[in-house]
Amino acid sequence: MYAFEIERPGTLADAVNALKGEDAQALGGGQTLIPTLKARLAMPATLVSLSGIGEMKGVCIGDDGAVCIGGATTHAAVVREAAAHYPALADLASHIGDPAVRNRGTIGGSLANNDPSACYPSAVLGSGATIITNARDIVADEFFDGMFATALDEGEVITEVRFPVPEKANYQKFVQPASRFALVGVFVAKYSDGVRVAVTGASEDGVFRWSEAEEALSRDFSADAIGGLEVSADGMIADLHGSSAYRAHLVKVMTGRAVVAAA
Amino acid sequence: MPKDSGIGASSKRREDIRFLTGAGNYTDDINIHGQAYVHFLRADVAHATINSVDTSAASQMPGVLHIFTGSDFEPIGGLPCGWQVTDKHGEPMQEPKHPVLAHGKIRHVGEPIAAVVAETYAQARDAAEEIELSLTDLPAVMDMKKAVAEGATKVHDDLTSNLCYDWGFVEENKAATDAAFEKAAHVTTLELVNNRLVANPMEPRVAVGDYSAADDMHTLYTTSQNPHVIRLLMGAFVLGIPEHRLRVVAPDVGGGFGTKIFHYAEEAFCTFAAKQLRRPVKWTSSRSEAFLSDAHGRDHVTKIELALDAENNFTALRTETFANMGAYLSTFAPSVPTWLHGTLMAGNYKTPLIYVNVKAVFTNTIPVDAYRGAGRPEATFQLERVVDKAARELGVDPIALRRQNFVTEFPYATPVAVEYDTGDYEATMAKLEEIADIGGFAARRAESEKNGKMRGLGVNCYIEACGIAPSNLVGQLGARAGLYDAATVRVNATGSISVMVGAHSHGQGHETSFPQVISEMIGIPEDQIDIVHGDTSKIPFGMGTYGSRSLAVCGSAMVRAAEKVINKAKKIAAHLLEASDADIELKDGQFTVAGTDKSVAWGDVTLAAYVPHNYPLEDIEPGLEETAFYDPANFTYPAGAYACEVEVDPDTGKVTIERFSAADDFGNVINPMIVSGQVHGGIAQGIGQALLENCAYDENGQLISASYMDYAMPRADDLPFYEVDHSCQTPCTHNPLGVKGCGEAGAIGSPPSVVNAVIDALQSAGKDVTHIDMPLTPARVWDAMQG
């Protein structure tokens, strides 16, 4: 890596301030950024570590019953602290990476990075969660903006993510054999006003909602309900690990399995 | 009762204490006062003409000591190839120069172009970014069949083509083999790819060069499986340093799997630069660099045909293989698809006529050389796949077809120039049927089907040639070195023993198993015996560890040296006991006059040897130390039968291995626990090849599986618990321990059974799928199922 300065603010206000510096970049758990730096693919002047900010950590329940997760909360903490409130979300977190990744990586870091194969974006989009930043609230449908792109502005920090808790939910991840990121991951959540289906890993545009499945499942929450649907291979990722047709096929398979597991 | 020490005991691996407590001494742990660091600027294109390498700006960067380029090495020898193959016309292979640093041309991604030596590693890397290259891109030569077509772009302009050699084996068999195909009742044909692999030892390669001007002494610390081979190759052929001025040390090495056999440019560079700069020079490979600079394995494209008569007897076998050499010939690359591959094509079967054709091809890829099994997995895979395919075409039981064609009488001379000394293939197959519970498969398949899964059973046999090898034979075959090994047994005054061995242990457990042999021979505790290896200044000239040879060859040398020690000790004992040495017996560390109660302890005899006050000095020398060199009379032929049971998910194509069983015949076994561990590790790598690992290039020569994000290594949860058995033992007839070698068996024996099992699962579910190329990823299996 190239040389850089590191700031370790103890408050959100100090972090936001530090991020105003030239070529400053936020450092969450570093599970993507640190390997990127080691490969000399990024050259920030200053890294602003968010991991020492107590107010951005932990899981709590909001007045409306939403599960609220601090932006600097590690995946391992989500596994422990959200399990009683939102088991499907905790289960998703328990299958991200390996123990080292889960004990360092954070939900805010994952969402800000928006890797097209990451798990969390599907839960956020599939739950219709709200991303809270130091500046504003962003609904999930307006947050994700294609591969590695989000609605976040320069220097904007995810402080919290609020998940409305569904009646039923499940995440099915079909892993890419090498990285064990999602080759295709589908998060299905059934709310009183309808079903949301969010797909990660498959599309060249990053996480997306499969609206036909949502409509079908909102009418009839069973795997049979999507039996007649087809997913187009257009715009699906094709690489060493699978063709676009394979990924399109897996979207349907994993959706069906998520419905069965959730029901 | 299992023994608790000596031959046959599962003694705990003593070396694991230091490995598991972080107390190992690996090459990267070696830091010499004043050392500088080298960073190699590596090619990021596969094929280009180098117009210029401008280091002027980079040389001015902070901390830079010197920047070397290809021209610095022009007067120096290239990296030598240790094996010359003669083609089917009797002509030697084409052998291009392999420069330490690229000169004139870049021939693969990852090839070192310049080497920046600086005070710190970061400074070296910073400066390397300032080197200005002027390149003219050339088309990348990637596809082997296109590479040997008329008019193809050449990897080496000074060679006549990209064909390294066109090898026919045995050329005299060709006409008869072709004729047998004409008469065959059935011919099964299979075209397949043996996928390219990256060895990925846990410890990446490291080299530290040091030079002492005071005594003109060069020292290279390196991650090697064979320090004496490196000293010979680098000293004599690259740098021109005589042996007595060059010491090569391979300390603890964290896995080799073949890829640390070879002599690499980085080793020569660090040794050379240390003298030039009068500074120790260190290089530590990153994992990314390892993908681009360690020799790869396998990469064969093969067509195999099996001819059978009306009674399903194998009558002939014919193969045509394209073997990728990469851009240069790595140290033993030419031998892998030929003498380590063609000679094994008989397998466990008495096929009377075999003809093997191998075309070795240069491409703009990283050099390919031996990887765990080296040629033998490629031979086993194609043979055991075509036999399985034949059984399915003929509608006969794959196990029965194999049994029917087994070699049953030994010694057996194959039509591919080797003689199996001993074996019992029926015994290992019977053992396999027992431990794999083949009889219970139908019930397990029914259970899987109930759960919506397809279940398949795959079986294969294997044979390998280990313990390489008789030097006079391999010399005729093109080896440019002998393949004996050596050991010195040094008995200390108080009776403890140090054994200096030419073999190198980098995971094999020699430090535990070799003392078990000496303990058995003398009758003293194992902890009184230590193994010294890995330092050319301490050990006799041995050829190192590869090809499952350590115990069969070096262990035999150790036994011979120990026998000399014991014979001399008996003479000393006879003197002390006032008896004839012919009457002295050694048991449990006591020398006894046969038929009497007169005895003297091992320690008293060894003390007498070094404090020779009461000693027959007129007849024998003081001291107790002997060396033996051992050159084997033949290869050894471990063999066995493996079974794999898989479930295939019809919706996703995902294969899970439900059961895996291995019945091996390794001859005598010194430490059953270590042998099981070796088989376990080999199977893990074999399953890795079969299901996960895929070293893939794009058409421009970029390695697209260049990190663990895309190169899938097997992990614990990809693998089942194994049933392994090595109770079938037909001891080797020509080495003193009766051992055959076990290091590669798992990697050789496992891939075909995995693929056979998947094909069985698919065909049994009515899918018309006869072959899928490895790795059988979910996507590939699903694609195959779509037809």
C-alpha cells in the first residue's frame, strides 16, 4: 500500500469533519478497502476509521418496532444481537465471509461499498430498510445505484440502518465457489402489505428487486406461485463461475427456496 | 496391539510442536543484518517485444540501491532444464533460453522484467512504478492446437515452431496398436482436458541471497524441496559458482507439492545481486505474485481410445495429448507428460498394446511443471475415465470390467517399458468394496432420490511409479542428473544419533518417521534420534523430495548407512565382550553374545567408539559415523482403488461429496497415522482439482483466476470424512524397507472417481451426459444437464 495518514475519531461529528480533508476516505471494517490498498489500487491521503465511534455501534429496537443497526456494527455483532428480533437478517450476517471477516466487517461499510455480490444489500432492499446518514434518511429503493455505486455523497457516513421486521423472511445464498460471495443471493421478506424479493450477485446493475416474483408471492406466498415465472438472462453477470443464463436460473431457484424456508 | 514406537507405530509428529506454536523457522523468518529488498517488476501483458526499459527516474527514487534489467543477465546462463526428451524422430526437444530477467521479449504475464533493490520493500515497490517500459504488443499464443498449426505466432523466434517435442511411446508399438483398433469389437473414445492448477502451498516462495567477500562464500536461503539440486543447477549452469563456494539452505518449508522443486529466477537473482551489491538481498513472494510466478501444474488436452474384444478384454489403448509447457521449460517440465505419464498408461490392466503420443507446446503462459502426482494423475484420469465410459457403453459393471482386466501376475512387464515388481489389485478392490460399503449404495441412492437429489457412485483404480529412480535408466531417458539419495548416520558418544539426509521434509513428517526406522533397527528410543535436512553444508549430496521418493530412496540410504554403523558397532561390542563379531546380536539397544547372557549396552559401545581406551584400534577406526548412497533398482509401484459417492442437486448442478473411500497398497508402512494424513491431503487436492480449482486464462493471456477471489481452493466443508485403508500390503521387492511411497496417491487416485460418480448420478437420472471437464463446478454440471 501507499503511505497514508489515519484518523481515529471518537464521535460522528469528528469523523464527518475529518472526512472533509483532501482525499480522505472512510474506513469501516476494512474488509474490502484494506486488500484494495494492499494491491495499490487506491491512494487515499487520509483514512478516517469509523470503528472507534460508540454511537455508531450496536443493535436496538426503534419505537416503531424496527431493528436499528449502527453503521459501524460488525457482522458478528449483528449475528448475536439481532437474532432474537430479525432472525433472517442475523442468519444472513452469519454466512458473510469467515469469522475474521465477520468480526471486522461492518454493515455500513458493506452498504457503502455496494459490491454487486455482497449479501447485505439484498437484505436492505428486500426489507425496504432505511439508511440513515449523518445528513439524511435514504430509503433502500433510492440507495443502491449499480455496481459499487450508491446515493451517498462524498464524505457522507452511514450511521444506522433501520429494518422494518417482516412477518416472515429468508435469505438463500448460492455461493461462488472461490470467494464464497453470492453467485446469486435472494432475500425474500413477507410484510403485511406485500412481499419483497431482492437479488444480489446476479445482475450487472447490482442488487435489484424481482418485481414479478413480488407480485406473485404477494398473492400467494408459496414456491408454486413463481413456478410460471422466468427470469431473463439479459443484463445478468457472466464470468468464470457461471453464465448469465445460469445466474438467471438460480434467481428463480433461490427465490423458491427462500419462500419455502421462510414459510 | 498397535506398536508404540518403531516401524508400524503411529508416533506423533514431533515437528508439529514447533509448527503449531509458531516456532518454525521459515525462509521469511531469516533476516540478515544489512539486508536489502528486491521487488520484481513483472509483465502485465502476455507477449510483447521490449523496446526499452528506462530506469533513470526510478533509480533516483529514495532508498534505491540498484535496478537490474535483462541486459545485466545477458552474459549469464539461463535457467537450465533438467530433462531432455527425445522426440519420435530421434531428435532432441526444442529448448529455448530461459532468462533470469526478460530480455528482448516478454513471454508470459508475471515474467520478471526488472528487479529493484532498495533499502526497504516499500521503496523498491515505489521505484518499480517509475520504471518506464516501451513495449510492442504481440498476439498471445494460448490455444495449444492453434499454436502448433502452420503460420502460428511463435513464442520463441529462434525456434522452428511452438512444438517442443512430438513424442511417441512406444513408437515401435504404433502399427500393432493401430491394427488392434481395426480388429476391435468395441472402441470407446473420450476427449478431455486435464485442468491447469496452481499449487498454492501455504507458504509462498522466499529467497534470501547472502555473500561473504572475506571467504568468497555465497549462501542462498530458499523455499526448496531439494537444496542440493538448486545448488547444482544454479551454481553450475546459471551463475558459475563452484559447489564449495555456494551453500543452499532450505529451512522449514510450508508445503511444496512440486512447485518448490524447480530452480527459479528469483533464487538466482538474489544470489547474484547479493554479491554485486555486497548486501544480503531478500525476496518474499506475495500471494498474488505466487499465482503469476510459481510453476503451474497439469494442463493437458487429450484424446484417448480404448479397444476391447467381444469378451470385454482390453486389447489396445491409444492416446494423443497436447501438453502445455508454458512460455519456458521449467526444471523438469519435459519429463512430466512423457516419462512420468506415458509409462503409466497401462494402469492396473494387462492391455497388451499401448501407444502414447504427446505434443509438448510452448504458449504465452506461466511455465508448467510437476504438481503432486506429476504426469501420473493425468495418466490415471484419462485411463480411468475411458474405462468407466466403456463400461457404461457396454452396459457392464465398471468394477467388474476393471477386475476382468487386472494384472494378476507379478512381476509384470507393461507394454510401456516399466516392470511392476509386486501388487495385488484384487485385494485393494475387495478392500474398497468393504470400506466403501458398495453393497449399501442402492439404499443410499434411494434415500437421496427421496430428498430430490441425484446420487452417483464412481470407482477408479490407480497405479503410480514412485521412488524415482534408477539413475542409469533415467539417464537414458534424458534426465540430466542422477536420482539416488544419500544419508549419513552420525552416532554421538553417548549413543544419540543424528541422521543427515538428502531428502527434505516440508509436510511429510520425516523428522518423525525416519527415526522410527533407526529406532527399530537399533532398539533405542525414537527421541534419541534426530533428522538433519535442508542445508547443503550439513547433509550429503541428495536429490531431495518429490515423486513420493523420500522413504523409498533416501530411507533406503539411511538403512544402508545404519547397517554399516551396526556392523562396526558389533565389532566394537565383540571386542568389549571378548567374543567374535559374528556371534554378536543387537536387540533393544543391547549387544549380546548369542546364546549367553553376556551383553553390553548400545551407549557403552558408542562411548568406546569415541573414547577408545579399550578398543581394537589396530583393526578399526574410532568413531561411529557412516554414509550411504542408494540408487534404486526400479521404481516402486503403489496402487489402489478409490470410491466416491456424490449427490448432485438437479436444480443448481451443485455436487456434494457424501462419501470417499481409499484402499491403498503402499507396501510396508512405517507410520500409519502419517500415511493416512498424506492420503487425506492428497485426496483434498484431488477433489480440489475435480470440483473446484481452475487456473483460467483469457484469450489475451491474462490470468483471470489470479487470486483466491476466483481460484477456488478446497476448504474443510467441501470435503467429507474419508475412509482410508492401507492394510493391503505387498512390500516392494527391491528396497530394504519394502516401502513404496504414499505422498501423491491421494491426488492421483481421486479425480477420476469424483467425475465417474457425477456421470453416474446424471446418467442414472436419465441425463445424456458422458463427460464433463474438470472442475465440475455447479455451473458446468448445470450446463451439461441442459444438454
